[in-house]
Amino acid sequence: MRVGIVGCGLIGQKRAKALAGAHLTMCADVVMDRAAALAKTAKAEATDDWQKLVTSPHVDVVVVATRHDVLAPITRAAIDNGKHVLVEKPAARHTTELAGLADAAKQKKVCVRVGFNHRYHRAFQKARQIVDSGALGEMMFIRARYGHGGRVGYDKEWRADPALSGGGELIDQGVHLIDLAGWFLGNFPHVDGFAHTYFWQMPVDDNGFMILRTEKNQVAFLHASCTEWKNTFSFEMYGRTGKLHIEGLGGSYGVERLTHYAMQPEMGPPPTEAWEYPMADNSWDVEMAEFLADIQQGRTPAAGLAEAEAALTVVQKIYERSGYDHRP
């Protein structure tokens, strides 16, 4: 498979290092020097015109790692040109921008995956195995926090401009929590929550609070924040016979760790088993390998446009209730 990357910033560079055996043949970025620098690492072609990349006969798979405002248009153009697409979350600023993409992909017989790479962290892959084994019993609720502290000038960056980002912390890190919660509990037809700007002087939210409920009354309590000051990731899953707790994502978020608390018939303090993953994050590699397998086998990606739409629907409901109007 020959890969073209649109957007050669931090995430585009991460993707270029995690191609799972595919070959980087083309790089596009509005800043030509950035495209050229990434292309040089693989002797690929560089361009400042993404349309040239999505129409190139030398590209089979397009990775879209841009600002939120152009994620959907580039994805649409790539599909129209018969390319498979891995588009970074949230895939669009609003669900309206996703309209027709799934049908177009089906017509062109191409795969579209949305970059929810957190599913592929070692701790979450292990957690998925434990949940699927039935060790937790019937799932009851999830409680999770994800946040960072920003940086000087954060409120002047593109993420603080709703026309470019579609929102603030809720659509940025919050969609990861929503996607992960939905991966374990299912759809959330009942949505409540609140988004607000407490600290940063910007027209988008810096904190998003969510209470999401399934038809079976399983609940996800989620909080995404960019006023966390110390980077934090905590994801707890509670079943009738046990609990899983994932902490850290590596790097500044701390060592990735999974702890299993197994409830005993006599109750009391539960026996625990823990796994630590101090090695480098390989979620990008595992996700890409699965995507290449999706393409080869003609199967629907586990995290695709439907999952992106589900997460964005939650985001939109909370924004509407909180008085934010970010519709493009």
C-alpha cells in the first residue's frame, strides 16, 4: 500500500513513523517546508496542494491529519478519487460535514477509518479482552477523566477558533472519552452535560462534563479539561463482579497501567492484578496495521464514520445545551 499524508505537523509525523509496512509516497502541507521535511525521511514527493495528493495515481491510502475544518472536505475528495482514508478524529467539525461520506465510500468500494488511536493502547486492548471474557460481569458504569494544562498562548492557537476547530476541549480530547465509553457500553441515546470556558480567554470551551446513558441505564461520567495543569488520564470501568482502572497514556501522562479488581462472593477487599506498559506507545502502529487488514479483507473498520458521527452527536447536544453555536 502506498500512503499519502495530508498535514505534516505533529500527528502527520506520528503517522509517518507508524505505517505498519505501507510505504510513504507523498506528503502535502500548506507549509511547503514542512511537507518537504517529512517527505525527505522516506524519499517521497512533497507538495503544498492536497488536491494533487488525493488525485495522485501513486497514492492508495490518504491519511488526513489537518485542522478540523478541512478534515471532512479532504476525506470527501479522497473518497471521490477512489482512495482509502484514515482521517484523524473528530473527522469533522459537525455531523453535517459527514453527510453522504459513508454512501460515497460504499459506492467507491473504499475503506474509511477514523483515528481513534486510544482504542489501540496496550492497556485498552487488554481491557477489551478482560471485558469480553465476562470477568467483570454485566457492565454498570464508566468514570473517566482526560486533560492537560495548555501552554502560554493556547487561547490564540487554531483550536481556540471555532471556525477552524468546531469547538474546544469537548471536541478535542472529549471525543476520545466518548468513543472509548461507547466502545465498552454501546450507544448513548440519553445525553446530558455542560461545556464552559473557565480559564482561557477564548470563544470555545476549556472543560466538558458529560453524563451519557444507554437504553439499559448504563452510565458514562466523563470529564475533559484543558485546565488540568498536570496531564491526567484515568478510565474506570465498573461491572457487577469487578472493576478495571486504566491510568496514564505514557509520556507526560504517566506510565500506562491497567489494574483489575475482582469482586469476591464474600465481598470485602478485592484481589488485584496489574499490568504496566512503560514501553513506547505503539497504538498508532497497531491501528494502522488493522486498517491495512480492513482494506485487504474488505471489512468495515471498527472505528469508522459511524463511530465519529456518534461521538460528534454527543458533542453537539452538549454544546447546544451549553449555549455554544459552532455549526459551520
